[in-house]
Amino acid sequence: MAFAPLDPLLHNQLRLAVMSLLVAVEEGDFNFLLEKTGATRGNLSVQITKLKEAGYIEVKKTFKENYPNTVCRISRKGIDAFEAYVKAIRGYLSK
Amino acid sequence: MNTDLAPEQSLKLIESMIRQAKRSFQRLSFYFLLWGVLLIAAMLATYLLRDMDPATGKGAPWGVAGFAGGFISMVYGARQGRRERVINAMDGLIGWLWASFVITMIITIAVSLAAHRDPGPMITLLTGIPTFMTGRIMRFRPLIMGGVIFWVAGAVMHFTQDAFTITMIYCAAMVLGYILPGLLLKRMEDGLRTT
């Protein structure tokens, strides 16, 4: 029986962690994601850009108390991709 | 960067991150401590002013506590909102829960005063609902217990007319239902902030 293919964009530890965090909240800023994932600033920034380019998340650059602030929010496309990924993973585990 | 995630690892990572995100509530301990102290002060002042004519200000302590608490809560909430790093859907739910409680409380006070009844026992009883539910949403047992304490205190207060007994029951309920959970919540929030 064929396994459902796993989305290569989500099958990555840091990107999956970011998507899992964002799926559970309305929005989270860069420091929230940094604290929860334990990633480095550079790596997190790269992975956020990849998720944004894929249309999985929306990124808003704002200012908070005079400092730049990056706020991320999961998109409809991102939710669909995340759900498909979880379904595929469950398929692997149930076989 | 690990790209060869096993399915079990993926699922564990997803569960762990979602669990962490769902625990990311706004700081609420401040509100419980603030209102706990203000309402105890209002109750004690009401007891001390018990022989005063209601028309000359027996209800004043509650008015002062309500306005002071409302103003401080709004200022704190606005400042907190600007600093918040994450917006959790549950924060909004908790906010609406307390807003609906405040509306119910105002109606209860108005109706009770019009009927020449003391609104205290009913308000104490009603306080159990948002306290209990906030505890359930946050999975924070001291607040769940706090809600139960308000229910018990509110019920008991209905069966006594003695001002001293009512004051003591109310203050004890505030300490056990707001202040103690507020202190424990503050300790938890401070701990989460440093991890």
C-alpha cells in the first residue's frame, strides 16, 4: 500500500515546530517562536522566510516599543498543509 | 538541521509545541491580586461603615473599589497588550468570560438594590463561574478550587444575616479564591518567563 507523500517543507524539525506553534495561537512574534523552539535567530529567520514564500504563514513587520517586531500568523494554505501533514504522519504510524 | 524526522518524532514535536503554545497565556495574576485586595478592603470598609445610613455612602467602598480596579485593570491591560509576544485564542475567551460576568454582576446589583436585597451573596456565588472556568481553560487547579470556594461561600452567605460572619466568609473566599491562586499563578508566570 502506498504511503501519502510528506510535505518536504513541513518535514523539517524547525519549520514543523514553527507551524505547530502558530497553529495553536492566533499570532506569535519572532521572540515567542525563538523562545519556544530554542533555535538561533539566523536559522529561525531563514525558516520563517521559507514558510512565508510557500504561503504557509503571513509575516507582518511592525514596531513594538520603538523596536522592530516580526509577527507571524498561519495562513489558510498553511493550516491545510499542516492538517495534510498530520494526516499523512498518522497514516505512517497506523500501518 | 534534522530533516530526517521519524513519524513518531514529528508527532511528538507537534504535540509538544502545541502544548507549549496553549500554555502561553497573558499574565493574569495581576488582576486576581488587584481585585482580591480591593474587594477585601471594600468589604472591611463596608463592615466598619455598617451603622451608617446607606444613602450617605454605605455603598461607597464598592464604588471606589470598582472604579479604581476598573481603571487600573484597563491601564495594565493596555500596557500588557502592547508588550504581548503571542496572542492566544483562549486569552480572548477568558476576556469575554470576565466581561460577561461584569455585565451579569452589574445587573444583579441593580436588581438586588431595587428589591432591597443585599447583592453580596449572589455576586459571590456568580464569581465562582468565571474563576472556575478560567482555571479549567488554563488547566490551573488553584483557580478551579477558587471557583468552588466562591460557590460554597456564596451559598453559605445566603443563610446568615450576621454582618461579621458575612464579612469573614467573603474575605476568606477572596483570600482563597483570588489572592492565593493569584500568588501561585504569579510564581508560575515568572517561572515560565525565565525558561
